[in-house]
Amino acid sequence: MSLASRILGNYGYFSEETKSKVLKAAKKLNYKPDVIARGLKTRQTKAIGVIVSDILSFFFTTLVRGIEDVASQSGYSVILCNSDEDPIKERDYLLALYERNVDGLIVSPSTGNHSYLKKLSRGGMPLVLVDRGVRGLKVPTVIVDNEAGSYEAVNYLISLGHHRIGIITGLKGVMTSEERLAGYKRALEENGLPLKEELIKEGDYQRKKTRKVTQEFLRMKNPPIALFVCNEPMTSGALLTLRENKIKIPEEMTIIGFDDPVWAPLTEPALTTVSQPSYSMGTLACQTLLKEIRGVDRTKMPLEHIILKPKLVIRESSGGRVSEKFKAEKTFSEGSGGY
């Protein structure tokens, strides 16, 4: 029976011939392994917990697909939780997953549970952070170079002649938001342009909040003529507000979004974006977690920090060089030369 258990559990040593015979017999008997009983015996549930902030976002949907593909191929199931950037909700999910004895966690952390994540890690829970890191938490991370992606997008806008560029950032305290804002600031500084606080608004990674702050931009006496929006839900909110106000893109407002959803090339005009390799981030995060789970002594394993490169995908929404006629019209109507 121990040989059959090894074969059906896919562990230990056995010949392919024996494996074939046992699997045929199991199929004939309609045998299905008792996963719960096996978990009690081996202290493994063959399940991993995944917590993301917004599963409706194309970025996280694709990332989770990458995680699930690797997990499934390795005989693991995925328990998916959506935190909505709510620290209380995230904490409840972390506790629930811990009580379910998941074998490991992949988390895109919000702002309020960093100490609890550190406690879980110190307690031996295999943990990988994806998309966002946590300062002082020494666990593997899989992220993208957010600052470089933001810098490239804003630098491109400046190269087109835009000098008054608004940015809609994410949630304060979240690493991705801070890094993308840092890239914006660096691009301005390296091009000799002053930082204007009124051109920085927080959308909290939410569509509804972004609609409000985009409207605030449009009501300014001297509004920006280019927008850099720091994730997909916020970009859709900004685009909707611009359309409702009959703002022509890119003639009256140039726009670049961070994330490259499937709908980006389908908008009119097609949306210029900073594309993240979200599926690869998911596969790498799961592969890294499985190494953590299978590691005999995790304290002796090298700490993995994987940083992937984003890519600027240029489409029509960023237009070409700023029209001299448009710049003159803006200057005349606003009574200001901008910067």
C-alpha cells in the first residue's frame, strides 16, 4: 500500500511500469485520494493562498493566471482573496488562510499589515511578495522596475514638448505608488523642469477617486496638457472623465497609462501605456514560493529579489510633438506661459 500511496501522491521512487499499473487500477476503482487525510499526515494541504488588491484589474487577473498555471502543474490548488486595498479585509484573509494551513502565501500587500506579514514569516510561513515589497521584510519578492517605467513615460512626454504634465498617483504608502511618483520627479528634474505640487493628485488606485481628481485638473486655471496615470483602473476613470468633458485626445490632452490591458489598443485613439510582464510575474512568484515550500532549511536559502523591466508601448493617445497653435491657444486663454 505504501508504494501505491507514493505513486498516487506523486512522491518518492517508483518505476514508470509500476506507476502505469497503479494508475490503471485506481481509475478502474474510481479511486480519489483523501486530500484532507493526507494533509493531516504530511502537514501539507497542497494549497497556496494568494491575496491581491483588485482582481478586476487586468494586471492582477493576468498575474493570478500565471500563479495558477504554475500551481496547477505542480499539483497545488490556489485560494484567491481580493483585499480591495482594505487592511482590515487583508488581515482577515491572512488569518483565514493561516488557519486553513495553506502551504504558503503570495501577497500583494496593502499598507496596514506589514508587521503581521513579518510575524507570519518569522513563524515559518513560506511567503512571497509580488508587485509590491515591504521595507524591512526579508522574504522573496517579484516586482517590476516601477521608477524606470514611470521615468521613461514622463521623459517621452517631455521629448514631445510637454512641459506641464499632471500625474495621478496610487495609494499613499504603497511601494508601487511611491516608485512611480519618484520616476515622474526624476524625469522632470533631469530635464530642468520644476516640480509643481498642484500637478500631483492621488487617485488611490481607484476609478471613482480618479474621476474626481481628473475633473479637478480640468477645472484648474492652468491645467496640465498631458497626464500620466499610474494604473489601469485609474486610467479608465481618467479617460471616461475626459470623454464626458469632450476633451480631445491627444489634441487637447495627451495621456499615458501604467499597465497595458487588452482594451488599450481598442480605445479611440489607442492608449499609450507602460506595459508590465504581469503573467511572468505570476509564474515567477509561484515558482519562487514552491522553492520556499520545498526548502529543507529556508534560513539557508538565498533570498530572491526578482525585478522585471516594464516597456513603453507607444500608441496614438500620446500623439506627436505638441502643436505650436495649441500651445499658443493655451497660453492665451490661461494668461500664463505654464512653466
